[in-house]
Amino acid sequence: MGICSRREADRLIEEGKVLVDGRKAAVGQKVSPGQRVICNGKVVQGGRDSMPEPVLLVVNKPKGIVCTTSNKDRAENIVEYLKYPERIYPVGRLDKDSEGLLLMTNQGGLVNKIMRSGNAHEKEYIVRINKAVTPEFLRRMSEGVELKELGEVTRPCKTEKVDEKTFSIVLTQGLNRQIRRMCEACGCEVQSLKRVRIMNIRLGSLRTGAYRKINGAEYNELLKLLRDSSSLPAKDRDKQMPGAGITRDHKTVKAGSDSEASRRVKTVKPGVDSEASRRVKTTKPGSDCEAPRRVKTAKPGADCQAPAMIKNGPEHESRSATKPQHSGQKRGAAL
């Protein structure tokens, strides 16, 4: 609705400052025509008649223009620069020193589906550096680069040489100043950076500072590509995906993590003698004993009984740790 950025909207929703028909909104919630939306005490959507027509623009952002509405950079922002007659906001960002394709819209759901990193939508850039583009450089960039300052390793991506010092790169994530950081990690410096494509939307010959509407077949193709995309952040999407993790106290534990929640339910592979496995291992087929590790398991055919601490019937009322007796047979090996 043009009130703030996507990240700022998520924060306001999580803080309970956004209401839909008087109730606190949830991240990723869809708002239908006619619903009343209040953000920070201000009505931003008052009913069916107040719903604006959907707008989606391709803008060729010039260098020196910022994509935020804060005054931190003390530079003109893209909303002020365009002076579009309706309230719109950028889909993602381009650095102040970068130029090229920027989408602007008033459709919040569309923004989230395009920009959520988990949806892995392609964004293509043309980059010029201060050194020669070599096969080794392209290989390092495409295989993933460790960005120590962010504590991240970039996803594998596509790269291609354009000329001696220029290459193209296709990303499916959007870390802060990602391409510039990747180049620095590979020993070079970015001299110019231009985005030329987002998914099926191309910049083409649109002049710097100009914009055009996306409609017709181009718009329909974009919606088709977004059909299976989620507007939710990864942490919320994982909670809804069966098998993606274990939800405990509203926290998702990914499979393989060594948290208390995962240890309590982790599946143990045969032969792994961990504490968790000892708590849940069962006996070999044919044994009458099904007690955990504390009750040693007999070999098939042994007439063993569980210790008295685990009641198997009326005859085991004592809680003393009396050892089971076997007639002429050795006890089974402990698991």
C-alpha cells in the first residue's frame, strides 16, 4: 500500500501495530477488498472504494538515487524522483551507486513473492570490474563465495564473460551489497553495476530515469512464475512445511540440529550408540524384552524379564533392581 518497505512492514506486523478489521495482522496474511487496515494508528485501507488500481512499473534507476525513504543517505529517494501520481514503493533495493532495473508497485503480496530469498527467483546483473575477467574468477564467483563479514557463503550462481573486464551474473538471493562483496573477496573492485532482469522482466532499451508499466502477456507470465511462490519469510514458511522441522514453543528446529528438541525426537541410525539411541532402541526380533538400554536385551529365544523398576504385570510390584534369572542360558549383550 506504499506505507513502508517490505522489511519494515514485517517488523510492524510482528510488533502488533497492523490491524485488519480490528484484529492483529499476521505476516503473509492476505487482505481482501473491503477490509479495513490500520497501520500505526492510521487507516491505510478503508473499504472497497478506497482500493487503488494495481500498479507495477519497470524503472531504470539512475546512480545516486536511493531506494529507502529514510534520510540516512541524504540523497533523493526513488519515490521522490519519480513523482508518480499514485502511492508506490520499490520491490527490493538497488544500491545508491548501482543502476538499472527496479520494480515499483502498490501490491504488497507481489513484492513478497518476488523478493523472498527462499523463492529463489533470478535477478541478472552486468558488472564491470577493475581487473581482467578470467576463467578462474568466473569459477570462484559461480561456485559460491564466503562473505566473512556476513557469516554467509553465497549460493551457486551463473556467470558469463561479456568482455575483458565485464561479466554477467545471475543471482537467486539478495544479500546486502552481495556482488560488490563477492568481487572484493575475489580480489577485485566493482566499477559499475547494472541490473538488467528480474525473472521474466527485462530492462531492454528503457532510458535512464524513465519507467514503463508492466501489463499484458509480460504481466501474465510474471504471475504464472509466481504461482507457487510463498509470500512468507523462511522461518514462517518452514513451520507450515511438513517434515521441514520440529515446531516447539513456536521455534522451528531443522533436521540434524543438535538442540534439545531435536535430540528428543531424532531418528537414530542402526549402530549409533548415542544417549538418545539408548533411550529408544528396541530389542532384536523375537525377544520378549522391550525395555530400553537400562534393561539389557536377551538374544532371540531367551526367556528374560524386565527389571522390577519397569512394571510388566502384577508379579513386578517391587521396585528393587532384582536381576532376572535365566535357566541355563546366557544373558543377551547390552545394546
